[in-house]
Amino acid sequence: MIRGIFRHPKNELEGEIKWNRTPGPSVPEEMCVTCPSCRKMLFRDALAENSDVCPRCGWHFQISARRRVALIADEGTFQERDADIASRNLLGFPGYDEKLRRARRTESGSDEVVCGTCRIGGCPCCLFAMEPAFMMGSMGTAVGEKITRLFEFAEKSRLPVVGFTASGGARMQEGILALMQMAKTSGAVRRHSDAGLLYVAVLTNPTTGGVTASFAMEADIILAEPGALIGFAGPRVIEQTMRQKLPQGFQSAEFLLEKGFVDRISNRKTQKALLSRLLEFHAGCTK
Amino acid sequence: MTAYERLQAARANGRATAQNYIGRLFQNFTELHGDRRYGDDRAVITGIGLLGRLPVTVVGIEKGHGTKEKIARNFGSAHPEGYRKALRQMKLAEKFGRPVICFVDTSGAYCGIGAEERGQGQAIAENLMEMMGLRVPVVSILIGEGGSGGALALSVADEVWMLENAVYSVISPEGCASILWKDPKRVGEAAEDLKITAQDLFSLGVVERVIPEGLGFSKTCAFLKIQLIRTLNRNRKLPAEELVSRRYQRFRRIGSDFPSCN
């Protein structure tokens, strides 16, 4: 392509420059993704095989709640709980019904948070994974209720909880009821904790707002995926308040580690081994 | 009054703030400062005072009066230190068996670089979890603006009361209008749809009591004082386990109307 662009056409009769090149192997668009961090073109299959982590720069792609469960739970051990709980428009908020309908039509379907029991490296536990694609992973009453029920069940069955958070915060279409889910889930975490049981949270990109300010930050051990955005206020809100650009890497998982708010950065490829080790350390506590 | 008018009333200049209520309701109020970790957040007032003859721990988010004080109080937007300072006093209250009374009036927890660096989310989360298990009676009163997580961090109580013209919301109506409709001018609509008024929240079961304001500040305070004494005397008789369990159930039932599965 580059060759010939500086050549002036001599006259009209010369015509277009013809290149006798066969076109390179073309790749259908849907088989490829571009890494948002290093801009490398990646094959979807290869990426999926690599736990959706960019093989070049280590960028952790956002993944669905179902995929999360598949990556973490021992094969065939996951049993879902409270699958029927779904958001409703409790306040009659205009446009919310339509938004819910649209969100349910996407790839991840009607999942808002997937809850259940499973084994990780042989250790039994309760597991929840929030769905980042469903209305930006926001927490409404359905999410609050499912997480609360999971902690209550874990307390009754004396099981540890492993939770993957991904959320833009409380869902504003559910108004104050969404805010109250922060207190409700915190209460359930508290009771589970008072029973002497372990709760490990893995904060994934992004974990912000009401979820950060409740059950994400209440775990006994807090892990975070590399590069994940974690904070209370979103970066745009802070920039608007402060009227200045935020420093590079502000509110990243590494930043929180440095400030002492997460225990470890957990690479997705070694995550399962790390979680099963942590569960094993606490295995004696469930009796 | 429309929801938007109530919002404006809640934010009005000259509206009584936490220090006004504290001054009127408690004798010998003694302010105690600092979170013992980082600093003293002036957006939050904490201390001990007498309610009638009963010593109580008092926590209030203070917006301040006049430009100078408002700046010093950061317009009632607390940093993590403020929430940790409140928690420290609440833990002391638990140790000495004192009830806790919180006055909430904030447009929200502060969003800034320092606040994030020192764990705003973690500070709020810790308050929610700790207040849920506090073994002494807690009453929270929303006296003006109840802005999202920053207000909730002091509102995990046995009973939550609201002044007639106070508002309590998951997001500011301005924020909601600009995010959802990209039009900050539709704030009135957002205020209506978000259900932020005391009357709305009472019917949603989020607050136990709406305190009338129509008769003026002193009458409101007199009414508040009687109700506080009654409520605390009733709740002090409950065994701590019962108190904590009732507090959990109070929040547990909000937005729990789903079919039971499994």
C-alpha cells in the first residue's frame, strides 16, 4: 500500500497502479479482539484459552459471571441458588422496565449476580459472581437479596464464601431501596463473620460505588485482579469535583495495594490455586 | 410541596444543622475529636451529652453556617476520617452501654483524591458492618440532606427518623438527571421519580417516623426530645442480642419481596 503513494501519475492513460499482490489471509472480525491496553489483535479462541488475559501485556478482560464460575469452580460441582430472583421496577421508575428488557436480551442474559455452592480445589464453599454487563453490574434489590440469602445460607451450612465483585454501584432506578441493599448485605456479612466463617472477596474491573462501600470491602481477605478499577467515587466524578486530571494508575488495584486496602493482587491464571490454598488454610474453621 | 421543593428546603441556607439540634437537645454536650488514625474531620461532630438524665453518644454531620464555617466543615461532606471518628465514638458508647444518636445532613461522602487514598469506600463499609452489630440502642435522624452512602454510613440504626422536609436518596437528583437523561435541568422529574421525600420513604418502610417541622425549630426539638427519650428507654430494656437481631431484620426485609427458591 505504501509503495507508489508518492508517485505522480504521468498522464490519464497510465491509469491506476496495479499491484500484483494476493491479499493476505483475512480474519473475520468476530474472531478477533483488540486488547484495550496494548492494542494487540488477539484471537478470541486463544484469548479464552488464556483465561481471557492478554498474553502480551497481561490485561484482564471483563468476563461474564457464568465464565467466572466456570473458571473457578471445580468441574461439575457448581449448584446454583436463587436463580429465579430477578429485578423488578419497584418504584415505577420511568424507562426502567425497558432497560431491564434490553439488558436481558444481551449475551449474558438475565444474570445479575450468579450465586451457588461449589468446590474450589476440593474445598466446599459458597460462590457469587456479579455480572458486569448487566446494567453495569449495578446493585438493585435482586442483587442485594441474592447476596444476602447466600451469606445466610453459608452461615447456616457453615461454609466459607468466595465472591467476585464487579459493579458500578447502587442501581439508581431502584432509588433508596438500592441504597438499603448496602446495609442489608453488610448485615448478612457481619452475621456470617460473627459465626467465625471465612469470606474472601475478589475485586474485578470495575468495583465502585455502593458495592465498594459495602460487601466488597468487608471481606476477611480482599484480592484484586491486576489493573482493576476500584474506588468509591468514579474517576469522572472526582475529576469534576477536583477540576483536575487524576494521576495515572489512580484507583487501580495496584494503587489500593500500595495504600493498604487490598491483601493481594491476584492474576486470573493463578487465581484458582490461590483461592483453594486460602480455603484450605481455613478448612478447620468450618467445623 | 413537590419533591423538588422539599429538596430545596432540605438544602436551604439557614436551615438548622446538626450543631443546632445538639445544642438544643442535650445538656453539657462535650465534643470529642479525632479518629486516632489520621486526623480530625470537622465535617463530623462527635461527643457525649445528657438527654434528660441519660448520657448518650452523639454523632452529627455538620454543614456549618456562613461561608467560613461551611468551608471549614467541607460543606458537610465527610472524609474517611469523619466516618472512622464516628465509629470510634460508637465503639466507646458500646463499651460503656450508652445509646447512640446520629444526626445526618450531607450531600454525600466527599469525592476527592485524599478521600480515595484513605479508603472512603472501606470506611463506609466498616461503619455499616460495625453499626449492624452495635450492642447499644442507635437512632438516626435525617435532618436535611441524606446523600447516598455518606448518609447511610451513619444511618444503620434501630429506628431511622426523618424531618418532614429532609430528603434521602441513592444519588443526587441532579446526578441522576445528568446520567440518565444527559439533562441536568430535569432535576425536578428525577427528584419525583427517585422517591426521596420523608413521606415517600415512610410509605416504603425505609423510615419509622416523619418529624413535623411546621411549628418551628423549638417545637420540633421538644417533640424530638420526647420521642428520643421514649424510644431509647424502650430499646435499652431489650437484651443486646435481641436489639441487634431486630436491627438486622429491620434492614433485612427492605427489598426482600422475592419468591423463595431452592
